[in-house]
Amino acid sequence: MQPPAGRKSAREEILDAHSAYLDAMLEGDTEALDDMLDDDFTLSHMTGYEQPKAEWLAQMRDGRFVYHTIDASNTTLDIQGDTARLVIRTVTDATVYGTRANWRLQLAADYTRRGDAWATLRTVATTW
């Protein structure tokens, strides 16, 4: 089913939301991230640590997570009504706790529709 003329499809909305999420990470814009991430958002790191949103954003503000570039590829997206899962592979140039490296990450992000927008519920990062 096509969206009404002038309205984006759910796929386009989610891809735009994810692009904005990655842009906010690169800009260190924790206010934008706070707005687009669900209140109960968690980020599961490649170590397995499940970090609450408030802690991750605070650590970004403190310079413990600095994202320099994120090169994304191999995006898949499964939409089921008002929920979706986006999986993307990235090479992320980031400084994490003082160590800068190119991290080969696969990000699995769960989304839900909140009114007219898509909110990120959780992201799980693993290596590839």
C-alpha cells in the first residue's frame, strides 16, 4: 500500500529516523538523541553491557564516547505494523574510553511508531 501523495512511506520515515540518529551521534548532539530515543532506550555494546539511555548520553557529554565517522552499508529493514527492526553494518571511527579505533559494528535497532514519528527502543551492537 502506497502512502498518500506527499507523505513518506514507513520505510522512508524509519531510514530518515536512523540517519538522524547516526548524525546526532556524530555531532555529539545528546539533546537530539534524548528526543528521538525512547525513555527506556538501551544500547547493548559489543561487550554485552546493556547501557541505559541516560548513562550513555551522560558519557557522550563527558567525552567518553566520541563518534568521528560512521560508514554504513548492508541495511535491512523489517516492518510489522507499528514496529520495525533495522539492521545495518557500519565501520565506526570512534573514541571509546580514550581509545580511538575503527569498529566493525552490526547495529540492530528496534523502532516503534509514536504518533507521527518513529522512536528507537533499543540498539544492539555486535561485531562482524
